[in-house]
Amino acid sequence: MPDPKKLNIHNVQFEASYGTSKQLPASDLPEIVFAGKSNVGKSSLINKFFNRKNLARVSGVPGKTTTVNFFRCDGARIADLPGYGYAKRSDAERRRWGELMEGYFAMGRDIRLIVQLLDMRHDPTADDRTMLQFLTDSGYPFLCVLTKCDKLNKTERAARREAFADDPDLTAAQTVVEASAVTGEGMEALKEAIEAALTE
């Protein structure tokens, strides 16, 4: 028999996208949530994690993901949240984003883990820190994935690793994973963290 703790990442399928909180269905499965600012590489990382080229839509244009996208995998639901912090969004679009996010987190969903993405090359933005503070205050279990680590050389990477280790906004994170959607680094550590969260 297959090990119930092991997540078959190849057994994943897109379910639906929702643009307003009223459209969101009730939570009927444990959920793993991917969050991060626009252009942090969230869609690319999701595709790499599940070893699928076009599972999550990738674009060179920041702010492309504007809906909550649900994927189903082995009795769990993966929620890909819209990226935050894209300056060129209209006021109406910002309000819709705020309403969608507030509604999502206010529904009493069975959220087992939030995977918060941060660009390893830079310090967290003000929007990143707002999100990290929300996660800390809300008590949701979360980990931080530092994306695009392949774009740093060894010295730069060591310096950025030290900066994140000393960052007070990351202290509530369960762990910090350095990851690359290009090389696949960090995918196994992320998989283990997700499997552990789903068995709790």
C-alpha cells in the first residue's frame, strides 16, 4: 500500500479559479497555500514543484495571477493566491484583491500550511513584511521559501542567507527553504514540509 504520508506530486489537477470571495467554495479538504508578491516566481515554483510546465500560468508581466487558483492533489487542495504589491494595479483592482484575500482567510478554511515566497536576492518589501506580520499574528503555520537562489553566486548567497536569518519578521516561520524553479533546489525540502503539515 502507498504511504499516506507521501504526496504523489504527479497526481495533481487544476480545479478552478475565483476572482471574488463570494465565488469561493467552502473548504472541504486540507489546504496548502502559496503566497507571495508579484513577480516573486510563484507560478514557476509551483510548476517546478509538481513537475508540470503549464500547471500554473507563468508570465513575464508582474501581477498576472489575479485570482485564487485551486489545484487538487492526493486528497489535499493547493491554493495559489494572487500576487500582492503590484504598483500598476488600479484602485478598483486593489480593492477587489483586498476583498478576495480577506474573504479567503475569514472563511475558516482548513489551512495546514502557508508557503510564503520571498525573493532571496532582496530584503523583504513593505508588502512582504505586512504579509509576514499577518501570518505571525494569525497563527497560521507557515514557512518561507527564498526563490531565485540560483541567480546568486556563493558569496552573495551566504550574505543573503545571513540577512534573512537575522530578520525578525521571519522568526515565526517553521523553516526557511532556499529554492530555485530552474535547478529544482529546495523542492524535496518543500515536499517534506508539506507532507508533514498534511499528516498533523
